Amino acid sequence: MPSETDICNIALGKLAGAGDALDGNAFITSINGSDKVSSWCKLNFPRARRRTIINLATIKCPFRSTVRFADLGTEIAAASLPEIGEYLYVFNLPGNCLEVVRQFDENLIARRSQSNISTSPLAATEFKWETVADESGNGKILLTNTLSNLDRDSAFIEYVIDTPKTGGFSEAMIECIAVLLAHGVAPVIGRDMESAAFMLQQYLEVTVPNAQAANQRGYNDSARTVKNYLGGRGGISLPRGQRDLGTFVDAEGNRRNIF
């Protein structure tokens, strides 16, 4: 998989390289280099990575390598927290939590698993929640009115973490980071603000929706249905024919149909 330096150079390539600015080199040799472009890439790379992870989590379609689940354990004494507002329960979030995707019913997931039904959290019952910064400075806390773990004495959540190791990055994630990074470095390498604005527009209107579609294909079987419009524009979803899904070559070299 591409390294951080490789992803930075993908970003620079989207801006036609940095060769006409600063030190005359089109690309960097290391994100840890001492030149201005490398230094700026190193500063912005983690920000672009975290922002990308958060953006996809916000639309409830996170990169699978960043997803974690947690029973939040013991409740915090709510009376001591002025930020609780309308909520009944308060829980500390895991230390590695970058963003909460959803709070949902762990019991439902367990029943689906026992029934051999899809265990995707996307189909589970979700609840209202909020996250706020703990005024004591100890990180974020989750506010909720529902106890949703198996024992009904805590909250059960899906959340995302920051993942600095590029080995787990999907192609969609790499593209998102590169485009957002290009937006950040464009002014530094002498590009005008129009170039920076274009890359941000590309990120929001093209790259993120493409990543969302790629992530959705890994979460459910919606790609295996095709609309039938015989009954009107609304249509119904029918299973795709075996041939419609294409073929693949197995380990023995035999070509097989995808079911």
C-alpha cells in the first residue's frame, strides 16, 4: 500500500506537482524532509486523514478499518455535570474514540446473529445521543436517554478511531486524503486560491460520495439488486441474475460465476 509520502505525492500530482515553486522539485522524497513542501505535507497529512475519517463517519458510512464497538461501562454521576441538559445518562467515551457513528441496541444485534439474519449495525435500532467535551478536560463524553447494551446498564456504540498506519487504507480512503491534502497544500506551493477551492469542491462533491458508495458495497447487499420499473417509476428490487454479477478466477485458476 502507498506510504504517507506516496499519498502526499498523489496530492501534489493533482496540482501538477510543486516543481514551479519553492525548491523546484515536483515531488517530495520523504514526508519527514526538511524542505517547505515536505514540512507542510507532514503538518497537514494527519489533519486530512482525521477529517476524512470523521466526514465518512458523520454520514454513517465509515471506512471499515476505522470502526470499533464499545459497551461504555459505568455511568458517570450526572448530577456533577452541568452540560447534561435534557439527558438522563452520561458515559465516558473510549480514549481512542475519534467520532461516534451511532448508539444502537446491542440486544437486537445479538438476536439477529442467533437467527442468522444480517448483523449489520445499519439495520439496528438507533437512539438519540450527543457528544460534548468534558469540562474537566478529560476528553469527550456521551449523553443519552437510553441504556442500549445487552445488560441494559450502559450504552453500546459504534465509533471510529484515527488510523495512522497506511496499510489499512482502502483506495477510497487514499483518494479522499489525497484530494483534501491537495486543497491544504495548494496555496503553499504557489497555486492560486481557485485551485484550493476546486480541490475542496472535488472532495465534497465527488470524492466523498464515491467513498460512501465504496464503503456501502462492503456493508450490505444492495449492489446485488436491480430496480424493476415494470410497475411504475418506483419499481421493486429484484435479485440480479447470476451472470449480471460477473465472474472471478479461483485459486486453482478456474473461472467461476459470482453468486
